[in-house]
Amino acid sequence: MEKTVNQKAWFLVLPVLVLVAFSAVIPLMTVVNYSVQDTFGNNQFFWAGLEWFEDMLSSQRMWDALARQAIFSAIILAIEIPLGIIVALNMPKRGFWASLCLVLMSLPLLIPWNVVGTIWQIFGRVDIGLLGHTLDALGISYNYTQDIRAAWVTVIVMDVWHWTSLVALLAYAGLQSIPDAYYQAAKIDQASRWAVFRYIELPKMAGVLMIAILLRFMDSFMIYTEPFVVTGGGPGNATTFLSIDLVKMALGQFDLGPAAAFSIMYFLVILLISWVFYTVMVNLDKREGK
Amino acid sequence: MDWMAWTWPTAIFFGIIAMLLITFTILAIKFPETPRVGILRIETTRGDRLFITLLGSAFINLAWLGIVGANQPYALIVCLVYAAAVFRWV
């Protein structure tokens, strides 16, 4: 029997297209429009060509923010991914304790960003915060509003606290999907704990771990609320990450042109890295499927 | 043209991208193809290669602007060479 071909179903995705156009495509096009023009307000625009891109490419401020952002993302990925795997490996496999662990692990994920920021902002305060006060009592100098190292440690520990559970939950799901037969075969071969991890658990988790890395990278690369609430980008500019700098430029100084050029470059970097992760992920899946 | 602060260059820029997308959609419908593995050792279709070309071209233009800083249109020639290479070998 001939299969009937009917492409009319495509019209059903039209509402989504309209929605995405209004929420993403048209705003993005506006950003491109702003990036080649200058404005003094009053909705009057003057052609500026590629001037803002040139400005931004030679701006030390942007490169510094980019460097801080890259270091931040690298550090939190280097901590959260191994830590998440270790947590997942040590979680109970089934029963009451497994459920309890899952609930406890999901709790930080449910807390809104600005609340996480506020929690840590108060937690770290030397006068009333538990962490700040304890460290102070122990004789360790800790003041995230004045000391660069303390500010970085606070922001990183906060992110680890907030998001390691996501990695752990994903890794746990990957571990749960490994059939018992693999472990039995490993036992027969007298495989060491490391060999079991290296040749059974890690390859089986690779797919979900790539998703975890991709999610954590994108989220950390766009981080705004938490460091903004805790340190406000300070001391000085020490924790001014890309999006904090961008908001300062676009809304604080109302420099729409440079901010738009900045956003486009920021977007391109995210697009490139996400594409690389996505490609690796898809190819991993294909190799596994073979 | 006042709406969204449109200018002719940005309108042309988006027009070209929209046209490329439409052309490649029609090509994909009229002449379906099987993905192939190129020098990046990943499977790519024509659409993937277009994406790699456009993203790469953006970076080529930025690099040209940052390093050379003048004669921006010449960057487009580099992009065309890059596009040909991507469609031939990736």
C-alpha cells in the first residue's frame, strides 16, 4: 500500500514558531540593530557601523570579564562534575534511604537564584552570619565584601552548593540504568573497584555526564543573580562576570550600542561552545547505538 | 524603518540569512541526502555545514576586525574560502 504523504502537520508547529519569534528571534534582531547604531535616548538612532565591535574588541574591561567568566566556569565544572559523580556512586541504590537522598539532593535545585544569593549573603556575614562569624571566631580573616579571595571562594562554594546535586542526580540516573549483569561479569573477572568505574560505570554515564557538563557550563557562563546579590560584582570588579558587566553597561550606563556588540560576541561564544558539547554528545550516542 | 531601529545593512544581513535558510530547506526537501563524515570526524548534513559556515564566518569577521581592523569587506573573501572548504571537506 502506498504511504500517503501529508505535510500539513507542519502548520501545527506554527504557534511555537510565532512564540519563539516574539520571545527570541525578534529581540535578537533588535540587538543586532542596536549594535551598529548609536543613540542618545529619545528613540533616535544614528549609524555607527562596526565602531562598537571595534571598541569592544579592544576593551580591556570586556576581556577581563571574559577571563573571569572562563575561570569561574572552569573551576565550578572541575569541582561539580567529579564531586557529583562521587556523591552518585555513594548514594544508596534502592529502598527508603535512596528516596530520602533523592529528596534531599533535589532541595537546593528548587530554591530560586536570588534566594540562594540572599542565603549566602547572610550566611557569610561576619556580624550575623553563621559561616562568617564562625570563621572570624576561628581567627580566619574572611570578608567577602573586601577580600577578593573570600569573594571568589563564596561565589564558587555557593554555586557548588546549589548545583552539585543536579550533576549527582543525572549521574545517579545513569548509574541506575546499568544492568546487574555487567557488575556480575566484573566480579567473575575479579575487576578492581577502579576498573569497574573506569570500564563499566564511566562509559555508561558518559551520555548523561555530557548533558550535565553542557547544562552546568551554560548556566555558569550566564550566571548573574547569585554573584550580583552576594558581592554585587565586587570587591572592585573582582567578581564582575560577563552578564553583570553587560547589565551595568546596558542598563546602568545606557550604552546600548556597545552593550549590544558585547551581547552578540557573548552569544557567539556560548553558541560555539554549546555546539561543540552538543556535537560530542550526539556522536557519543551514535557510537553507543552501534 | 523606525520600528526596531531598522537600517538597510541589518535588513540585508537578515534577508541573506533568511534566504540561505529557505534555500537549504528547499534543497533538503527536493534533494534529500545522507549525512557524511568529514575531517572533523562527525556526521554532517548540508544544514550542519551551513551552520558551521555561518558561525565560523562570524568569528572570522570579528578576528579580522580585531587584528586587521580595516578593509572589513575583505574578511568576506576569507569567509567564502572558508565556506567552500567547509562544504568540500567537513
